[in-house]
Amino acid sequence: MTDFSSVKDRIVIVTGAADGLGKAIAKCYSGNGMKVIVSDVNVEKGTETVLEIKEQGGQVEFFSADVSNEKQVKELISFAIKKYGRLDGIVNNAGISADNRPLHEYSLDEYERLMSINLKGVFLGMKYGIEAILKSKSSSGFVINIASMAGIEGNSAMGTYVGSKHGVVGFTKTAALDYAKYNITVNAICPGTFRTSIWGDASEEIIQQYANIFSPNGRLGDPNEVGYLTLFLASDLARYINGAVIPIDAGSGVGKVTPVKWEHPEILD
């Protein structure tokens, strides 16, 4: 099999799907016949995303939920079950960033807010999502956690964020072992620097400067590239991939780039 037809009609929840990577994932899933529940705290943008998907012929619903709130996460899962009768997968994408500063300068309130969304939110999504997948007797259940390159690398002045994303990777590896014999795969994706709304009104010149710094190939990632990877992991093509922590970063995490002059640059002519 060389296509993604196996995902058709599977039921999936994508958190943090009103914008950015989550939106790209939801659109990629719906475009390949999956039934998607878009979830986000931003009702306005979440509704816009749902309308876009419906205009493209996708089957999609919106449910507003704060992933750090246990009651709301349980309601989100219940909504999916009531709407479609089962759950096949969940993508735990919702997360927030933090200001860059030395670890000792973060307040406890800042730490707890970030951890409640980035780590507790993933725990709750996994806990109640996996329970629903088990009860659904899905033969191809999947959990995909969107971590970050900060989940597999250290980074100065990002202590709380790095800590939260390392925790996501730890949850992923453990759950992969817990549920492998129940036909549920659990994997993490670790994006590098992507072109999303986080850049705001930054000029193309500024964006390119950062691309040259953070990406060996000199460009920011396209959110659809994460969407395609999540589609693969949700399909029958990837049933033997479990507990993987997959960078998608143009190679920025494998080492430093040392600028050198080629002896034979004419090979490019």
C-alpha cells in the first residue's frame, strides 16, 4: 500500500488547532477523509478553521476546551464519542511559549501556567484520549504528541519550556510501551522553527534572517510539512512506528554548521 486511504473515516481530536501547526494538521487529516474535532480556547479562530475545512468538503466539528482543565478535556472526549461513536486518535498539539530568561528569574506562577498547558495538558489528553481509544476497540489507535526540538535538546534561557517539552517526550516513550499490545501507537514530533502566526507582522527580511540562523537549509518550515508527518503516523503505513521522537527541523538539531569555502564551487554552475 502506497497511499493514505487507510485513514479514511477515522475519528481524531486535534488540540490547539485554531491556528499554526494544529490547523495544518487538522486540514491535512480532513483532506484525507478523516473526521476531525478541532479544539482550541480561541473560539473565533477555531470556528474560522472549521469553516475553511467545511468549505473544502471536510467532516469537522469544533469544541472549545482548555487542555489544562480536566473537566473540559473530559467533555471534549465525550463530545467526540457522542458525535461519532468512537475515537481512533488524538493529537496533543496545544501549548504555549515563555519569555527567554535565566531559570532563576521565572516566577512560580509563570512556571505553573506553562506546565499546566504544555505538560499537564498533554497528560490529560493522553489519559482520557487513550481511555476512549481503548473503549472504542480501535484496531489502529494512535496518539501523537507535538513536542519541540526543545524536548530533545537543551537551550539556554528557556528552562521552563525545555523542561515541559522534555516531559512530553518522556510521557510519549512510556505510553508507547504501556499500550503497544493494545494496537495503540504513541509518537512525538519535535518541530524546529516554522512559519506560523507567531511571527506576527515581522518583515520577510527579518524572518529570513532568523531562517538563516535556525535552519541549515535557510528556510522556515511549512506547517503542512508537520501535517503530512502526522498523516503518515496516523495511517496503516506507520503501525510499526511506536515510541519514536521525530525531529522535523531541516537538520538543525544534529549539530552546528561550520561555514567553509568549497575548493570546487564550480560544481554548482
